[in-house]
Amino acid sequence: MSEPEILFENRGAVGLITLNRPKALNALTLNMVAAMRAKLEEWAADSSVAMVVARGAGERAFCAGGDIRAVRESGLAGTSYALDFWRAEYALNTFIKRYPKPYIALIHGICMGGGLGISVHGRYRVTSSSAVYAMPETGIGFFPDVGGSYFLSRMPGQTGLYMGLTGARVKAADSLYLKIATHWVPSEYWDALLEGFAAGDDPADVLSEMARDLLPSAPISDRRVDIDRIFASSSVEDILAMLDQDDDVDDWASETAALMRSRSPTSLRLAYSHIRSGKNLSFEDCMRMEFRMASRILQGKDFYEGVRAVIVDKDNAPKWDPPALAGVSDADIQGYFAPVAHELEF
């Protein structure tokens, strides 16, 4: 028999969740999301469970995101799976954000997209040195969802917009600077960390005792002045124009512009709009907005093409439609934010 996709265990005072698809980098399926929500509800009402800890199996990833291959297949076939997945996933993200007990994510390896959705909204996010974080959705014709409009818009300065548009990868030091992670505890101490949690000790005290501050300076902080200056621009086009102005004196500017130009033009404009909007919205309103956007993505072309190019055929040569920012009108973008027949409910 095959291994369960997700494992649950009561370990002392801890309700322990282990994402258990290591060969798939622990990518989330609808069944995993549903099982996780059900168990979190059960543990919320269980007085013997003082806190919840989530982790990923294997050495390569905490969670690489949602199983977007399955979502793509559903969209192409016209089945309900894609919308069912996003509806359940976004509701889970919100449940974690409002969870009544400490929710602690132990993050190693890849943590991207949906992996951030089940970690960054929790009370404590423990990073290891191996962790790599990103919201790479504009590269597959999508947008930074799972609450990206909320947490990216609240990062220091313009760093969240920079991450959302480019899909830039950041490591442990940056994750602390950006508030993605709350503590750095080297992974060799995680067993002892879990023992402290299981004993029922206050997680804040356990983390305070075991967290380290020996990381080097965060590389993204060294770019903060440039990021804030350029990404404060009033449009994606203006951001690219400013990057182009700097490209003769700075490789970072030219590399960032090239990275953005490889992304879906529609996704770039969507991400810009929803991250800007998210700063003034409640968490629940951000999630409702993102569900509307995801619903409309299924009616377009770029998501299917982006996943084909990156995940299915792996030729990394998507043909975006439209192929340039000039072909994406304001009216096109506004349509993604209009109400849908069956809104996201919590």
C-alpha cells in the first residue's frame, strides 16, 4: 500500500503534521488540504493539544506549493477540482491565520507558493539554513496567491512587490529580515525543539532558548534602497523603465528586468494590482479577492501555457498571450477582480 500523503500524530502536548509526499516535494493535494483542515479543527477543540507543529518529510522540501499539474488538468478538462482545491486551500490559509493555538512551521529546503500559505500565516515560523523561499507564480501565468496580497504587501518597503513580481528566491537570513520566518534554529536541534514543545513548555520560551542569531546579513537588505526606489513606481512599465536606466551600471538591474520580462505580462499586472490593493484589505478580504482572481485565471490561457512550459514539458519557453504588457488593458485586469457567482466563504 502507498504511504499516506499527510501524517498526523499526537506527541505530548503537540499535534504534529507531516506532509508526506517527499518525491513530489510535499506539494499539496486537495485531499491533504481537506485532511489538514479537519485535523486542525479537531485539535483546536482538544484540550490535550497545546500547539500544532507542521513539517515536511524528506530532505528536499517543506512544501513546494500546490499540485499545479493536477489543477491544470482539471482546468483543461472543465472539472471542479481546480476551484475546489483553491477554495479549500484559501480557507485553510485563513484558518491557520486565525488558529486559536500556537501554530509552528518547521521549514527546511524548498518553501514556495502554497508552502508559504501553510507556514507564513502561523504564529511561529522556524527556518533552517537550508530553506529557500519564493512566490514564483508569475512565471507560470498565475499570481502570488495563498494570502500573498496580504503578507507581501506588509513586507519592509517594496520588498514584497519585488518578490511577487520577480519570483526571486531568498534564503534563511532574508526570510528573517522579511518576517517570513520568526526564528532560526539549526535543523540539528529540531528534535530537541520538538521535545520541548511536546513537554508542554511555552513555545515562545522554547524558541527563545534555542533560536540563534548567527546568520550573516540579509542580502536583500543590501538592495533595499534600490528596491524601494524602483518598485515604488506607479506601474509595471515604470518599474521596467527604471531598471533599464540602471542596467549600464548594475548587473542586478539588468538581471531583474530580464527576469520580469520572462514572466507572463498578464500575471505581472495582476500581481502588481493585487499586492498594492492588499495593503489596505483585511486578511479575509485579501483571500476573497484572490479566489476571484484564481477563478478568472481558469478562463484564460497563460496559466495552462506556463505550467506546460515549466512543469509538464519543461522547455521553459512559454508563449504568453498577450506576449507583451502593452497588450494587457486596464479593463482586462479589472475583470479579474469582479465578484464571482460563488464567493469564497469561511
